[in-house]
Amino acid sequence: MAAKARLGIGATLRLAVVLMATGLAVAVSAAQQAMAHPHIWVKVRSEVLFENGAVVGFKHAWTFDEYYTIMAIDGLDANKDGVYTKEELAELAKVNIEALKDFGYFTFPRLKEQALTVGLPREFHLEHALKPRAPEELPAKPESEVGAASSGAQAIKEAAAKPVNVLTLHFTLPLEKPVLAEAEGFDFSIGDPSFFIAFEAVQDAPITLGPGAPQTCRVLAEEPKAPGPNPSNPGDLMAAQPAPADLTISISSAPSWRLACKGAG
């Protein structure tokens, strides 16, 4: 299972940090190029957790892209039955959770722009699924020659028949200290400052309010913002490195939300 550790999302980032720490120009250049474009894509769905009228944490369900999933599950089907159970994925889930600690679990809550501390995650596991390929994931149909159009239609049909492998990481992340729901200025973002991993909110209700949420509360999407830099986090050290001249994508933006409850402020 040691080889599987290389596929943990946090462990992958750790490797880039180690390369940069050597001070070798070639390693730094390679790490900067890694920053320029994401290497892992994650769809975010999360729930804000409440107890006794206060926010106490988040329940995350993050779905990884097809290519990361295929690499990550390789060799993990112990009984060769074609099904990847929670038990077979348990060690990989543990690798990911432990490695994510160095990066604040890519979850950045704030109260009046002051960073809040999160605790250790619990109730974590990986879930594997096969999902139909979305229309935007299918190859484009040629519109020129009749033969090409026919060939393109066949390619689309074949691609549509092949389901997509996806892994979803589920975990509960508590706040170190609860925050009153009606406190002014509570917001949070989910993302990677180095843009090695691209986080994107799912289109359908990416953030929900858990049981016990005050009826006056709602969650509002905000403009993407940069998670607050923390010199003790390797991910932030990566983000602080000079970016390549051809970098055209913001490496610091992250999906962000604000909790709005009647009476706040």
C-alpha cells in the first residue's frame, strides 16, 4: 500500500513542496509549472453543521475527477470483484485525510476576516461510483464530411456507453470553537491557494445548512477569494512562489460563501 500513498491529494502536494525546498532551480521551475494549471479537479458539495444555534463545522463530500480516480483505485480491488468497497478504500482515505492536515483541509472559515481554526476530521471514508458521462464530457460531433459525421456519432455513442469512475471523499470537519449563527461576518472558502487542485462548486445546491440551523439563516455565494496565507502551511508556501509569465488563471481564487442570519450584526 506504500505506493498508494503517492496518490493522496495532500501527499502529491507534499512532494511538490519537498522539491521546492531543495532550492534547485529545476525543481522550483517544475513546481511553478505545476501551479500554473491544476492537476486534480474536485467538485465541492458541503453542509454547514449546527448545534445549539451555533456553527460547529462542515460535512464535506468532495468528488474527484475521472483521471485521478482511475489512478487512485488502481490495485485496490482486493477481491477482484469489480467493486471498490469502503473497506478496500479505507487506507487511501486515511492517507488523504492525514496529508490534508498540512493544508488546513482546504477549508478556510473566517469571522470578520479573521481566520478560524478547524479541528481534526472525523467520520471519513472514500466512496467509489460509476456515473453516466455528462453531455459536455462527450466528444464533439463533426459537422463537415458525411463520413466524419458518421464516425463522430459512433464515437459519441461509444463514449456515452462507458460510465465514468469517480471517487468521493466524505469527512466531517469541526471548528475548534463554535461560532454563533447570528455572529456578524462569518464566511468560508474551499480551495487550494497553489491551484494544484482546482475546486469547483457543484451546480445543484453546493452548500446546504444542516439540521438545527436557525430558520432565519441562509447561505450566500460570494465572489471567489484567496484563502488567508499561513506561513506554516506548505500549500501557502507554494502559492507565495513567483508565478510563470504565461499564467492566465488566478491561482488564489476559491469558491466562497457567507452565512446570513436575521439579526446578525
